[in-house]
Amino acid sequence: MAELFIEWFGEEIPARMQARAETHMAETLAAKLAEHNLGGTLIKSWSTPRRLAVAFADVAVSQAPQSLEKRGPRVGAPDQALDGFLSSVGMTRDQLEQRDTPKGQFYFAMIHQPGQQTVDILPDMINGVIANFPWPKSQRWGRGQMSWVRPLHRINVLLDGKPVAGGYDLGGGVSIAYGHMSHGHRFLAPKDIDLQVTNQGDDKHIAASYEQQMASHFVMADRGDRRAAITKQLDDLAKAAELTLLADDGLLDEVSGLVEWPHAIMGQIDDDYMTLPKDILVLTMRSHQKYFALTHADGRLAPAFITISNMQGDKTRDAMIRKGNERVLRARLSDARFLWDQDRGISLADHAERLGSIAYFDGLGSMQDRVERMQAIAKKLAKHVDDIDGVLLDKATQLAKADLVTGTVGEFPELQGIMGGHLARAEDIPSDIAQAIADHYKPVGGGDTIPSTRTGQALALADKLDMLTSFFGIGKKPTGSGDPFGLRRAALGVIRILDEAAIDLDLTPFLGAATDALLPFMADRLHVYCRDRGLRYDAVRAVMQPEQLSQFNVLAIISRIKTLDQFLSHTNGQTFMPAWRRVHSILESEKPKTKTTADTYGAVDASQFTDPAEAALYDAVSAMKPDSDDASLLAEMANLAPLINAFFEAVKVNDDDQNIRQNRLNLLGQINNRIRALADLSEIEG
């Protein structure tokens, strides 16, 4: 058994692609090794801007011989069929075996294959992975015809510490020969690094020394190590300045993929720019420059930033880098201030008047048409939800999309909504409206919060419900994994707002002409939401059957699922379920005979009772309150359990007398109908 080490080295891979590429490289090569019966245990994988690498232990140096069995045609089949089989396996008729099978007697060929050497298998295997690598974007370069994410310069393949012969054809008469020479930091150590174990003393494994070799050439090969080093440097600099780092995991991940030897440097922001809204300052630093923002203890943005250099620390060089970054930031912030001053010189209402000139989507009119649809939804929301101020909501809806025509949002699309809130505050529009405008895209993702005010929650609902009804209305619903308009996210946002803000609302009247398509879609999203929250999946299915969803009230549905979940986990539920299953089982078995459904059982005739157990069960069922809430209904059902068991012990449901038999089925049908109004318990497992 041997170690297999592979490294692909080239130009800078985009930071957002590196982690996924590292995982894909390791997983795909592991699968290929297994496919060729070569074993292999993943030791580790690495990714930096300029390289992807992986190491496997316990790789066989050659395949074991294999014996393959292939079934041919039936004995007695036409000669033409047999000749075709013989040709495909390269054998003669006398080399075949005849065997009896449950389907008759067949010819079988036993094919013995000698094992190949691993070094002979690796080139095709590795080249296939390279050729089919799923980069989101790729390019061609030089004279070659290969298309890849960035130009690839070296392919290092070593088995048992020794180079493997081979190469990759780039097309156009250009190729890359496999080698064993890696490369250090582009500026700090632009030298070749020999990966052969003969240059590693007594160490027999490249994986064990790869990171040390890279570090000696100013390359921190492990992505997690770079991220941890950056985090520590950021915290150390912030603490030294008595400031706090503004948390930004997304930027931290991105910067970890931009540098091979991270070195943090703090710079200053001119006081003139600190009057800009915090969001503009932070986004200018983050989006354009990849700078980390800092705050004072009271949360105010500090006039400082931290940049991560891809160089070793040096006092003179650090000063030059600091000045260069400060100069670039001044230019960026100057542009941002110009846009901000220009935008706030015009009222939001005047900005909104230009929305008619912006197309929303083919078939859905302009952005102004979208606002008008949102206003209609908002008006209906104000009627259905008591604590929504209709006047405030209508004003917020009119202005919600106004910032889409501003220069600031044109430069920073991420600020849509947020910038509208800032502009509203700048012209002293009531704070509730300003906050609603700022929040109405929320929640943007799973880690985001819902809007903080009732007006904002209603505006966000109007925004998302318009998206859903509009796109479903023109047939643009998600298909498979494709969701270009973010409709799954919009549906989940609606569900989260209704649940987390405790808004008691039936969504059915808001779905309009798209109800038939949208209701199952929303139900599916609610299924996912409930399961993600840890509610037992069979309780979710039981409550969310079509007959239970005549009203799509998210708050009520989730409450019912929780109530049923608690009931099933309690002694009452554990006692009731066996009794109910007896009821359900006999009703299901009788359906084909009686040609009836669960909800068409007739009235119960007490005069036909022949046993006190029937009367006791009937009296208990009749005493149940027709308008009980879910918890009360389940409690009453639990009380029926001993009476149901006594009923089955005392009487034979399938009595010879047809009238008595049907009367007993009617009694059991009443029990089943009552519980089906809450949930379909046949979905409960166990």
C-alpha cells in the first residue's frame, strides 16, 4: 500500500470557488480510486488561491486480479444471439458454462482479468477528473483548447513518494507533463519545491510534511489555518486599538481565499466621511476593498479598518500598504458621498415617480405596477390583521421600491431597502415607515431576522406575496433545483414572518388565481420549515393532509403540529394510539365491502345497541364538545381509549345482522371523523 499525493497548481482561483473545489477534488478522486478497486483513505485536502491538493493513504500499487461473471443467452437460443455474445466476451463456445437458473438454463462466461499497475491507471483517472471539473465559470488561454477556471501550470502526481509518468493534453499541441515540483509564494519565495520523499529525510509521507514545506516558502496551505490566523490577527489589532471587530463571516471566508500568507494591517478613515450612513461605509469597505470594519464600545462605527495583506510583516512595507489602501478608500468614499448627497437631494416620493420607467419582468409590467399590486395586498392585510396601521402601511408601500432608481443602489445593489430607510430618515419621514422600508426584504436568508416592526412585517409580506402570486400567475414556478426568482426563499420568508411574529392569518384569500399551484408549494415549504425546527415529521404529515388545509393559517397549523407532537409523546397519546388503530383498521377493512369513505358514515341509532359498552362509548362521543380546541379534543380522545377497548372486547363489529353491523361502523366512523378534523393519524408511525 502507498500514499497518493496530487497537486494542481496555476493562476488564482476565485475565492468563492475554492472550498467547494477542494471538496469536489477529494470526493471525486476517492470515488475513482474505489471504482478501480485501489482502496485509498483520505488523509487531507488543501486549497489556496493558486493550488488544490489532496493526499490518500493505503492506495494499492496494483489492482488485484478479478474474475467477472457475465450471463449470456438462454441455452437453445438462435446461433446469431450466441455468436454475438461470444464476440462481446472474446470467447469460444466450448469456454462457456451452462447453468440452471430460476428462469431457465443460460450460458455464462467467466472472464479473468489480471490487475493493472496503479501508475498505469492514474493518468486517465486524474485527467478525467480535471476535464470534467464542474467550475461555475471557465476560460481558455494561450494556444491550448482546454477550458478551466484559470490557467493551469503544473500537475504533480506522486505515488509512494515517486513521480508518476503522464501528462494532460491542453489541445493545440500544448500539454502539461506530470511532475513533482510545487511552487512557493509568488513574491516572498518564488522558488520551486521538490515534493519527492527523497528530499524529506526519514519522513515517508508527503502529506505529513507538505504544510511545513509550504510554510517555509510563505504559503499557509490549510484553509482552516489561514482563517484562524486571520481571525487572531484581526482580534489582536482591534483589541490593541480598544475597538471591536464588526463580525463578518462571509468576508472572513472570502479573504481566506485571497491570500496565501495573511498579514493584517490597520488603516484610518478620514473624519470627513464618517457622516455617511454606516451601511454605506461598511459596504464600500467590504464590497470594493475587502476591508474589515471596526466599532467603538457603544456600537458606533470607528474611523478605522483592517486589510489583509498577502505579504510578510515589514514595517516599511506595511506603511506603504497602509497609505495605499487609505488613498484608494478615500476615492471610493468620495464617490459614495457624491451619490448619497445626490440621492438625498431628491425626495423619496420623487424617486418613486420614476418607477414606471423600470421594467419588472416580462408579463408583469413595470416596477410601478409591482408597487400597485403590493398596495392592494397591503390593504387586504390591514383588513385581516387587527394591529396593522393601514395608513402607515400604504405610505410605506408607496415608497418601498423608490430607492431602486437611486445612484447609491445602482452602485451598491445590496443596499436596496436599506438605502430607502436612510433616505426616509433624512427627510424626516415617520420612523415606523422608514424602518419598514429598510426591513421589507427581510428575512434574506436563514441567518437573517424578520422585520422588527408590525408595519415592516406587513410590508415584507406584501412584497413576498406579490412575488409568489405574480410569478406563479405567469407559470414561472420553481422546477427541480432551479429557482431563479428566489420563490422558495420568498415562501419561507412569508412562513417565518407569520410564525415568528405570531400573525394569525389565513393566506388562502391572498393567493388569488394562483391558489391551485401555490397552495401545495407553500405547504411543501411549511413541511420543510417544521422539520428544520425539530417537529416530528409524521406529526407534520398528519396535520398537513389536504383535507386539513382548507385554510392555510401558518400559525394555527404549526400550533396544531406542536399540540399533536406533545400529545403523541405523552402517556395519553401512547394509550390512545393503539385504540385508535383498532378503529381505523376495521373501518379501512370495511371500505371495499361497504363502498363508503371515512366521512360518509350515517347517524348512530342508540336503540340498536345490544351491549352496555356500545352505549358507554356512544355517550362519551356524544358528550364531546363540537368546538373544542386542539388540546381539548385530544384530551377527550384520550379519555375514549378505555371505552374503545371495552367496546371491542364486548361486541363483534361485523355482526350477522346487517343493521347492527352498520350501526357499529357508524359509531366508529364518528370517532374517526372527529380526529380526522385535526389530523390523519394513519400517518403516525409506530
